[in-house]
Amino acid sequence: MAENSVEPTIRDLMTLLQNVSGRLEALEKEMGVIENIEKRMGAIEKDINKLWVAIGYSDKSGRAHDAHRGQGKWC
């Protein structure tokens, strides 16, 4: 801030605004990364569900279905 005055100068305000702007840009970048991860996780979840369906149809004994329910063992 200005050294000998009570009110900040325009330069002081511009410096503060530049700092805030830099922080906002960093947050926007981080949010973009998080959104990208969310999209990837959604795609992975869909792929896993497709695999479980494919396994369930290929295994008529129901073993995959029971393991998928969380029993943790092959029946």
C-alpha cells in the first residue's frame, strides 16, 4: 500500500486486482482438471457396468452376478 497516505493508490489497487485475477485463473485451471477427472471416471464407470453385463450374459451359472453383488466369492 501507499507508504505515507491513508488511502491506497491506483497502483496498489491494480496490484491487488492482479493478485486476485491470478488466483482466480489458478482456481479455474484446477476446476478444469477436476471436471476432466469427473468425465473420465464417468466413462470408466460406464465401461465397468458394460463389462459386468457382458460377464453376466456369458456366464449362465450366475457366478459373476453373485461376485458383483459383493459376496466376494465365486459360487
